[in-house]
Amino acid sequence: MPVVVVESPAKAKTINKYLGPDYTVLASYGHVRDLPPKDGSVDPEHDFDMKWEIASDSKKHVKAIADALKDDNALILATDPDREGEAISWHLQEALKNRKAIKKDTPVSRVVFNAITKSAVTEAMKNPRQVHEPLVEAYLARRALDYLVGFNLSPVLWRKLPGAKSAGRVQSVCLRLIVEREMEIEAFRPREYWQVKALLTTPRGQDFEARLTTLAGNKLDRFSLQNETQAEMAVQAVTSRKLKIDSVEAKPTTRNPAPPFMTSTLQQEASRKFGMGARACMSTAQRLYEAGHITYMRTDGIDMAPEAVTGARDAIAQRYGKDYVPGSPRIYKNKAKNAQEAHECIRPTDMTKSVDDLDIRDGDQRKLYDLIWKRTLASQMEAAKMERTTVDIADSDRQVVLRATGQVVTFDGFLRVYEEGRDDVTDEDDKRLPQIMEGETAAFSNTGLQGDFAKADKRDDVVADEAQGMRKNGSAVLSENAAVLATQSFTQPPPRYTEATLVKRMEELGIGRPSTYASIVTTIQDREYVRKDGNRLIPEDKGRLVIAFLENYFRRYLEYDFTADLEDQLDHVSAGDQDWKDLLSRFWRDFSAAIAETSELRITDVLEKINEVLEPHLFPPNPDGSDPRLCPNCGAGRLSMRTARSGGAFIGCSNYPECRYTRPFGPPDPEAEKSAIPPEGKLLGEDQGDEIRVFKGRFGPYVQRGEVTEENKKPPRQSVPKDWPPEELELERAVMLLSLPREIGPHPEDGVTVWANIGRYGPYLKHAESTSDRGGTNANLETLDDVWTVGMNRAVQLLAEKKASRGGRGQAAAPLRELGEHPQAGGPVNVMKGKYGPYVKWEKINATIPDTMDPEDITIDQAVVLIEERAAKSGKELTRAKKAAPKKSTAKKTTAKKAAPKKAASKAKKD
């Protein structure tokens, strides 16, 4: 009975149902091995040797597979049909070999299926193969590259750019896209332009809208009307003319459906239509795949299996009629750069089943399945047929020409099922026009002020100007009869990226792969380099800082072409056309040299360089033309970016320490500057004759009573809680803080004082003689207000609960396994659970259990060897301390006389 291994228990459950009792189906729960997050896991000096370790959570899963192979000596690796799935199979095979669970006579095979359906799974079992080495090598190369970049570049950031977290091979390039887009937006200068529209009517009383395209015989472009005066003249020119229909041109057109989904387009459409992030989209798709509803969701292929195309065409004919089925199946070819791995598109496994035909209860899963089903059917449907009409309206000598456009859908085709979303919607001439005939008159509509025209007149600042016969507001000029409207517009900067448009751009540049898009976009947000505002991605200042540094000192590794070329080379490795270690060797030679060059860099030089690069962002020009880098506090120092000892960046004055002016990293905020805390502290007022000020200190904001003098070098101070913005702090609250610690009174049981205070971890109670006493009992309070309001009854209750909760503290931890007595020295030998993994314990010797040994299988003999090795390393002797005798002696003499315990204790110490 073969053992079949897949990644997840959900997938295992579904496949087990298809294969039946003749197979044992187990889950690996994803990757079972990884590179330890420490130096040396990839060794460039020894042919890029990679040291793998089994994660502690994965050991039990590997053991379960190994145990199953004892009874069933056949292994079938059925992980996902991509590079990551191939890698998981390889890791499993290697881990089981190391455990000797796979013997020489153990048949090991690899099967892949693109959908978890009975037919796909059973067919895959008939076509086993071996693990595909080139795909594994491509995985190893990618993993080694990411490790070498991360573990060599990140420390450079930490040393030269305090506050930066880390840098990644592809994540940093993705971050660069977002930062560059933000810089484009900041550098953008809007340009004013005006457009003129008219609301006209046919002789049959039907209204339609037309746009001015020709004025004084000259064709207008976007910026022909640059100001309100020119717009007013254009409105007058239109209203003063008699217009007629000059020409009517109707052209038939067709619109074809979008191809079925691949990973990137699914993420984009889920973002557009549902606001679903890349990670959420892939997680939802994973559950649909594991339930057998859709095909594999990490793919850059858009072709469909022939049987799926037939199923889609049959479903279309059954649901919508034969008119919606094209004469021949639609064939799609991927235009994306570096499309590879030849997977099928993302589609339903059964084309006949809509979301209402399936038992899907999760809301996100229902939405996503419905989207995939509709897109797949639409991709095989007939094109939509339309008629596009263009109407020119002019005066007799064509000095003024307006144009109206519209379209009529004559056959809806695929639009009956699905229409692709758009990232940035633009005005399209898709309005339906009334019947218009060439040569007939076009009068100005009497209805006016309808629809978009009404919006221009709904402002409070509309005024009448009878001399010009028009009404104006700040962004519109309206004719007297309200039928002609000029609107003011400004050019817009490029939009910020959404997750959808970012993935689309990465795909266009050839950066990343289907399996990595979601993790890349998520990682830069998790590192707080980018924040999500609504659906848009905005770079944080620390993200700008990292990119500024990398662009100046590691520019080559941020280049889009370099990253895309590296992806190309990895694809050649997966195809078996390139040696993976040659790729690593060439990369490491240049990258290690670039790392070495930064060793001589001084932090001051790095900061000054970044000051230059980010100057437009950090120090934008002042409206009055004054120097934006002149310190506003002392008027002499120069502002520049600096780094704090505790990490992070800020803007400070060059005259430090004489001038202690600082502001947060980033462009100046005039409103924040008004409430900012100056270096000498912000005066809040007076209390009992003392000035009360709030300061920004090295360890955070604090309030202070009085000034520092020779006689009073340490005036009363109190930290400001994190939840209280120091810039908004008022005198009353500052005085409350300075009244702490608050003495509640003596505890009713022992008379020891109970205090309320605010500490490093929040508000708390202390039961001790004084708040400086390191002993006593502490208990947390729920809110800051409790510090000033909690009474003795509540305090006693909280302290009692705290003591009760600590009742088991100090007791020895229970062992995972008891192995028995040490055969030579005596005393129990146990397997314990430790912070850094399981270990063997005997007396005071703790010996780590190697990854190659399972703590559940370890024997007493193996444990003794580990203990002896550990004792030898630490110089300890394997002699057991004699603890029984002192206990016995102490017990006896305690009943005899009072002095005995001291002697017994002394004897125990000697023993």
C-alpha cells in the first residue's frame, strides 16, 4: 500500500477520498526543511554548499511519513505541480534518506496533477516520474541567491543606515517601483486646461451631448484653452452660432473577451473588483484548489486543456444558446515576459457548475470562484458586436465644430457573462446616441442644467454676470441658457500603485514569478517600508531611505533589466540549459566585491549622500524663497538627516549640542511645527509656583516640574504614556503624571503600602514598602485612568489574583519523555522541551538533540553519549551530587533543636 505525500491536510483528505483504502495519504504541511537563518547556511567558499535543517514543527510530520514507510515500502510524492512543489518533494526525499526511512529497495516516484479531481488524480498515478532535477536546481539557485543577498546586504544596511530592517533581491526592486512612482507624483506640476461641452437637441426633442473640437477654424488640442478668459470666449462663440448636423458616420466594431486567468491577472482582477490583496486572493484560491473546485492557481499559462475547452463550449451553449458559441475554439498565447513552466490557466474543474451549484459557504471563496467561472466561460464565448457612431455638428462655415460619439451594442456576446475591470477608468465615448440625421438642425437644449451640467451650478459661490450673459464659478463657465458649459481641469499625476497594478508592472518587467508575487508585495508592507492607504501603496520614509542607499551603493542590483535577466537565467536552469552553480558563482563574484567596497564607507558620508538624493523630499523649497535647510530654531545651523543611537532617522541641526532642534524624518509639516516640542521643552503652564514643561528625551517624552539648577539637578520627572501624544499634552494631565506614584494605602492583611504607578509596560499596582523596592508583588491595571481611581478593595483583589496565577512558578518543567536512570552515574535522564529545541537533561548537564535524531525515538544509550560529549566540552565530571543524605539529616535534626538546620545546610553545601 503506497504512501502518498501532499502538502496540506485538506488536499490529503480530498485525494484520499479519490484513491481509496489502497493508499496511505499524508501531509507534509508545506516545506519540511529550510536554511537556518544564520551565517554559513550557504557557503560560497565550498561550492555553495547549503546546510538544511528540519523545522521543529515539521519533525513530527516527517516521522509520521517515515513510520508509514515501515509498513508500506513505496513512496509517491504528489506535491504541487510547480518549482516549489518539486522542491518540497526533493526535500522530503532527502530528509527520509537521512533518516534511513527510504531503503535501497524503496520505490520512490513523483506524480503531478493540475486539478484535484478524481480523473486528474487517477490519471496522474498512471504516469509517475522521478523528481525533476533541473526544477530543483532552479529552486536551489533562487533560494541561495535570496539568502546571499539578504544575509550580506542587510548587515550593511544595519551598520551604515541605522533603523533600516533588511533588503531582499526582488523585494527591493519592487520597493523601488513604488518609491519612484511617489517621486514622480511629488515632482509633478499640474497644468490647467478647459473643455467646452454643449447639450443639444434633435428636431424630435431628444437631447445629446457634444464636445467642442474646432474653434475659429482651428482644431483644438488638450491645452488650446488654457484659462477662464479663453474658455468664456469659446462659450460665446458656440452660443452665437446656428448649428446643424454636418456628418454622421457609423462603423461596426467587435470586442473580444479577455483570456482566462493566470496568477497575476487573477490577483489584479480580485483587487479591482473586491479590493482583495494579493495574499488574501492566493489564500482563497488555495482553498478552492484543495477542495477540487479550480485548477492549480500558481501559473503563468493561459491555455486550456482540450477537454476543458469542450466543456466550456458545451456549458455556454446549454446556458446561453448556440449563438454565443464561436465557430472554433479560442486559442490564447501568453504575451507576458518570461512565461514558463507550461501550466494550464486557472479555471473551474467542472465548467457546468456555477457558484450556486456548489456547496461553497465562505464569502470570499464564493466571490472568487464566481469570478473564475465567469472569466473562463467568457473567454470561449462569441465576441460582442457594436456599432460606433461619430456625429460632427458645425456652423455654416465650419468655424465652430462639435463632436458627439456613442455606441450601440448589437449583440452582447461575452458581455452577457463578464466584463474585465479597469485599473484607471477613463471617459470613453460609449454613450448611446439618439437618432440623428445629416443636414438637420441641432438646437441648444431647453432642459439645460441636467446631469453633469447641473453639477456645475450647485455651488454656493455661483454669481450672475449679466454683462457677459454667463454665470461663473471657480471651475466652470456656464452659458446664459445653461446649454453650453466650459469646465476647468488640471492634468493629474500618475496614480499610485495598487497591489493589482504593481503586480501587472512586475509582470511586464519580468520581475518575480507567479508563486512570488503575493509574498513580495506582502513583505515590503510587513517591513513597514510601504503602507496601504485604501487600495493604494505609499512608500514610508524608511522605504525611501533604503532605496536611496541602495541606488547609490548597489545600483546594479536594483536595475529592472538586471533582475529580469537573472530571472531569465533561473528559467534556463529550470529548463536544464544552464548550470546553477555557474550562475551563483558569477553573481557572487560581483556582489561580494560590491559588499566589500562598502566596508570603507563612513556613516557621515552615507548620510550626506542620502541628504543630497532626498533633498527635494526632505527640504522642499519654502514659499518665501528662504533656505529650506536653515535651522528654524537657531537660524544658523544647517538641517540634515541624522540617525539616532537607538536606530531610526530624524532631521537635526548641525549646531548640536548648542542647538537641539529636531523634527521627524520626512518633509516639514507646518501644522506639526506649531505644536512641536522645542529642544528647551514646551511650557505647559505653572503649578504651585513651578514651571511644568514637556520634553522629548532619549528614551521618550517626559514631563518635568521646575528647572535643572545647581541645587536641584534632578527635578521631578515622569514619562508620558505612549497613548498620550506629547504635543497635545495639557497642564492638568502633566500635573497628574507628576503626582505619581500614587499611594493607595496600607494593605489590610500586612500593613505594607500599596501603590499605583505607570511603568515601562503600562499602568500597574505595587505592593511593597516603596516603589523602588525590587521585591513585593506587581499587578497590571487595565487602563491609565485606573492609576488615579483604583481603590483599596479592587487593588487587594488584583494583587491576590496575581499571586494565585504565579502559584506554579518555580516548579520544574515536566519532561517530554523519561528515559530512565543514568546507567553509570545514576539519576534520571529526561528529554526536555527547550526554547531552542528539545534537549536531554541529566543533573545540571543539558545536551542538545541533533536535528538528525528524533526526540521521540531517542534511547537511553544515545542520550548518555550526548551527555558525555556535552560534559567533555564543558569540563564537567559525570559524578552525581549526593542530595539524599542532606535531606534526611535536615529532616531529623529539625525536630531535635533549632541550631541543627544551619549545620545540616552547611553539610549539604560541602557535599
